[in-house]
Amino acid sequence: MKRFLLKVAAAAAAVSSVVSYALPASLSASAEWQMTGYVGDLNSDERFTVADLVILTKYVLGASGLPETGVYNIEGAYFLIGSRDEIPNLGQEAIQSGADYIQLADIDRDGVIDTFDLVAMRQLVIEPDNAKLVYRWYEAQSSFIEAPIYDLYGSMPSQGEAKVAVFSVEFPDCKFSYKPSTDEYEQAVFGEADPNSRQFPLESIGAFYERSSKGALKLSGAAFEYTAQQSISAYEGDVFHKLLINEVLDAFDEQIDFSDYDADKDGMIDAILIVVPASANDDNWWPTSGGYGGDHSKKLDGMSIGHVIVGNRAIEGKNNYSAFCQTFSHEMGHCMGLPDYYLYGVDDFQGMHGSGGFELMDDAFGDFGAASKLMLGWYKSDQISVYDSSKGEQSFTLNNCETDGGNCVIIPRGDLADKYRSEFFIIEYASLDNNNLRIKDYWWKKTGTGVRIYHVEASQNDNRWYPSWKFASGNDTETNYNNGIRFIRLVNEGDDKTDNLFNDGAVINSGTKGYMWYGSDGSLSVDPGTSISVKKGADDTFVITIKSN
């Protein structure tokens, strides 16, 4: 439960009656009510126990005061108090007063905290379902969109909390040259954001993800150590690493409650990360991730096994794990359901090149781009604009993608399909701030800032048992071995020396390389019928104007 408790200085003991007012019509039409607490929950643990009774008893006896968090200053605010049966039937009455307080200890709400409230508190401890709930009305705010990717093959949620079990595994004949403690692993995966860290923006995977998602995703979990029972060669030759994964999980089955690693309560462990020594050979131990390849009936504490990451990108030394974070941030993108953007079976594996080509799911450099963030649900509803040709010329302001205000503009091919499962262009203002900061280190490649345009074909395949992206890398028939339709391309594609970000004065039309829809043969051959002009805006923005030809 989200809390919006207001600590009111010197008001802990203040008690006054509250006045009911009819809810203004203008308010009730757009009211957004959020639960803030329970009347009687004095220690803010969202339960009614003897601990709350003790607090109230000491106050009534004059032995101590009441917690400040048990007081709501309702000046200029609207509140509702009611039972579970009465709520969410909201909108008829609110509580408002110029300088009054709602005191959670005043359980019978008579304006006085006394023995009658103690009696009421004892009853709450016995029958907590009768508790009165406190709701506050907030100005309606845009919320994150529902993640379009959620029902695909990923197991790790991209919104809310995601739980990851991390295992550091070495072998009798293959040891870590530097063996991090479990605390170091937990810092590298789940550590708090630290802009002053020498490893920023890769001070931890969790911090990187929290910035990229604008706070929509938070990683948590724990790390464990294990030594395999056999020499490393016994576990090689299986792309799914079934023998090692089963051994590790079975070894910890009694120690770990794996149901704690199902944050979204879908009956599946969110994600498992197994790190092996860097000296393990790349042919067998290069970092990979995917759905569990073993017996799908296998359960751990009632949980199915979701995506598993196995790899030899080990932590290199104390406070030296930025490469670890970069690599496994990419792999966790797969755990959420994103495909590789790089190309399989080609010498130059990159799918996108030039100054606009840096993307975590392509070359593992930099942040997630607009297409990824859209699918992961890392935009709020008012941060997504869709061009409508029926409205004529339209202009849109693009904010820096590395800020919480980062937004995108979509040009659909016809009507956008449900959950964006169709062909479209998506446009953002790409900068070198925050999660993109280290792109500047790649001096041998073209880097820069400006407007970036992705061409996306996000159709879903027809496999009901394993729903995934139809045109993802590796789907050779659908992509014509990378020569036809692809999940993602970059408009104005070039090589690593190409500046394909658009800046002030640029015009994009059918003459711009890659600014075409796919034809029936999979080629880029259909004029999109629109053009885009780019202007530098004020306060770190770009303004794009889209019009039909």
C-alpha cells in the first residue's frame, strides 16, 4: 500500500473534530482517490496488533505521546473515511477543514482520544476487517501504461517489483580469480543509485533500471554462493545448462523459499542469475538467458522456473563491476521479454549503427531506447503521442530521453494494433546524459545527441504456447535471414562513423534512407506518405512537425 502520511510537527497530540462537506461537482468528476492508511494503525505497519493497543494505552494513561505519522493535516485536502464495504463507492462526501487534523487514534471519531477508543482498538485487533480506511483525493496524474510486453514469453515483470535470485557458482577445477562476497553481488545487482560513483551509470543493475524506467521498476533479491559437484567439463555441451541449473536450485531448495521470488504472483520465479568464473570458456559460458530448458513440470515451493541467465561475465574486482552490470542488464532485458536487436549469423553482429545505434538490446552500450521503453511500459500515458493524419500537420515537443519527462511520438502504419503489435515509427530525443553517459567513452564510434527514429514491426507470432515477437533476430524464415522485415531498424542507417541522429533543420521523408514501410516482399519499398521536420526547441527539447505529403 502506498503511503502519503504527512508528518505534522507538534500535532501528534492535536485532536479536533472534522467537518463533512459535500464533494464539489468539479472534483467528483475527475477524482482520483488513493488509500493512505487505516484508522487505528498507530505504528504504520498496515496491521492491527497488540503493538497498536500498547501505544494507545500509554497515551490514554499519559505515559507517552502518539506517533506523528498517525496525524493527517487536512488543510486544503479532501479525505474519505469508511469501511471496506463503503469503499470504493466514493464521491459523495469528503472531509475538509481549514486547519484540522485526522487523528488515527480517534477510532470512534468523536474528537476525543479516551478509553472508548481503547475499547474500539481491542475490537479492531479481534476483527480487523471492520477497520475504517482513510482515502485522500489527489489531482489526477498520468500513470504508467500497462506493459505491452507482459503477456509475452518473459518471466520477469517490467513494472513494480521484480525479484532475482543470484548464484555465484565455481567448480572444483575452475575458480574465480576474484571471488566477490554475496554482499558485493547484492550491491552490484540491487544497490541504490549513486550518481557520484566512479561506475555511474552502472553502479548497479537495479539503479540503472530504476533510472531507465523512470521509477516504474525496482529490482530486489539476494545472492548465494555454491561450488558445483563436478568438474566444469561435465556441465558443458548443453545450451540450456540444465544439469547445472537443476543442481544449484535443488541444493538451495531447503534454504530458499522460492515463492519469495515471484513478485508479480504469476506462479513463476521472476528471474535467476548464475555467474560462473571469467575463465570458463566462451563457447559454453558466454552470457545467455532464456526460458528454463528442463522439465517444465519441475516446481520449487510451488513455483515454475522462469528465465535463467548463465554467464561468465564475472565481477572483476572490488568496486569493479560495471562490465558485469552492463552485460547482465542486457540479459535481464530478455527476462522481461525483449529480443536481441543485434543480428545472428553475420560478421558484424550489430543491428543498428552510427550515432543513433546505441541500444542496450543491440550492442549492450547505453540505455534502452524508445521502442524498448514502450514495450516495457516505461512511459506514462501522457508521454506517448500518436500522429493522426486526419488532423493535418501536427507538432510535438520531445524531451530528453534520459529524464523522467522523456517521451516519444509514434507514426503508425494505419491503425495501431492492440498493445502496439503492428508496424510503426517511434521517435525520441536521444541524449548522452545519465544511462547514456558512457557512450562517449566509445571514441572510435560516432556519438552525439539529437532526434532518433526507430522503425518497428512488433507483430506477435501465432504460437499460443510460446508467444513471442514474429520478426525477432533468429527467426530466419520471417526475417529472410536479416534481409527482410526485422523487429527493429534505425532510420538513416549507416556505419559506425555515420551521424544518423537528426538535428535542427533536418527533414525526413521518403528520400531518407530507411524511412519507408515494408512491402509485401519484406523490402523497404512503401512510401509512408509523411515527412518530418526537426527544430531545436527551448530548454533542452526538440520540436518535430509531421505532415502528410
